[in-house]
Amino acid sequence: MSILEKIKSPVTGILQREKTSLGIQLDKGFARVAVLEREMGRYHIPIMPFEVSLVENKEQAGMLIREELDKRGINVKSAVVSVPTASTLFKTIKIPKMTPKEIEEAVEWNIREDIKSLKGTTVYDYDIINEEGEELSIIVVISKIEDIENIREIMKYAGVEPEIIDSEGIALINLAEAEKNNNPELKEESNICIIHLDINDSYLIFFHENVIVQSLNFDSKRYEELEPDDKEKAIDRLINEINYFFLTINEPKVIYTSGFFAKYPEIQAYMQLKFSTRFTLVELDPVRALNIEFENQLPLSVYNIPFGLAYRRIEND
């Protein structure tokens, strides 16, 4: 089940035209960029994903992105760009079946208090994620309009139109769902649970009938400077945070790992040792998730978010 927009199943056939999509994870101090191409129903990575260090000035930040795109001959003029998960609020509501206009009014009514809590002008999007009998389950993603405008301004100087602006969390969920659907051993799991470690924000995201995001206390720069014993203690603290989260949530059988787990493989190894058979940790990998033809052995899960964004763009065409 996909979020915000229904993702159509891949269509194969010799008459299918080539599609190219650009996904950009935009965050404070950096951008990660991935290009995804689909031809005759198969995904390809025409250009290796890359990261750009950014400055605070929006014009200069946009020009830095533009410079790196030009270096690689990337001429795609539109992209799917992410809003950091820390800048978004998720809410799931259940309402009776009704007309599209009535659904919009019901959504506005149900999120009115959530909008007040964000303090400032907001923008939101929603989608029906489940229909059961006469009841609809709807996921709503809310963000401050200031964050959206910042993205648009940076992308303006980068010469790229942000055709879709989506949450990092939604990009990860969509990618995890693709991996689950491609792997018979994962299909039986009804939940999607992802631990994502990154530069600015690390979090656990859990999706079943609603989306829950739990911030995790992980500082990648500090972790690199720790001695081995202190690194083990830092991972133990992460495990304790995860254990605390599952005190009130039905535990999944599978937890996907994403982001800096690829950079620090010892974290996943130690976590799996500690969790034993309680959870199975599965690296969320865009190559496996999308069945990409890719011969390089370089792990790409650091780029899960931009690949998840690019995937959404192609599948929604």
C-alpha cells in the first residue's frame, strides 16, 4: 500500500517508453541526489548517486547543486524533493465513505488542532490508504509552508522544478514496501518498520494503520570519534530507545535498516546480536527493492531517500 498517491504496479513491454526521474533529499547542510531510469519495465542507475555539501545561503546552495548536476550531465528539469521527517507531522484518520469534497472538509476538520500546534502557516496533503466496508483510512502529512518555500527557493537557483515535495518518511515507506513485495520472505509481515540513521535526524518510523515516527538520539559525527567500548555503549542506548518504543506498539518481525547502517555495519551486527530472534534486521537496499540492474558492489542504502523519491516519480507517471 502506497502513501499520498497510489503507486501503480510496474508495466513491462517492449513498447514502454524510457523514463528518467530525479530524487533529491534536501536537508540542512547537504543534499543527496539519485537518478533512476526505467526502460522496458526494468530499473537502471545511469549515474551514481552523490552528495553535495551545502551552505546556508539559499542562492549559493542551489548553485552548488546545479554545478554538480552539470558536472554529471544531468539535464532533468524536474525532481521529487524531500522535506525532512522532523519538519513533518503525520496523522491517520478514519471516516465514512463520502464524496471527494466531503473528504477534504473532513480532513480539514480533523487536523485543525494539529495545525495549531505547529504554530505558523501550514500546508498538507492526504491520501486514502485503505477502504474497508464503508470506512476510509486516510493518511495526512502536514508541514510548515516556510519549509516548503525554502525548498522551492533553493531548487529555483538549482534550475530544477520541485514537481513533487514529499516527506522523507513516505519515501522510505514506499521503498520498503517495494522491497517487501519483491521478497517472498518479507511479504507476510503486515507492518513496515524502518530505522534510519543520518547526519541531522535519525528516527524509527512505523507504519501499519497509521504512521508513527520516533526520533532517535544518534550523532554520527560524535559516533565516529568514539573508542570501540564507547561505540558499543552508544549502540546500547539506541537499542534501549527502540525497546522503549515497542512497549506500546505491537512488535514487527522485521525491521528495515537504512541510511548510515551502510556506513557503520557494526551497528547492525551488534543490534542483531542483541535482538537475537526477536527481530530480523534487513538492510533496506534500493537495488534489491527495485530489482535494479547494478553490478557495482557499493552499498547504496545511504541514498534510500533520494531513490525512494525518484521511484515515486516514475511509478506515478
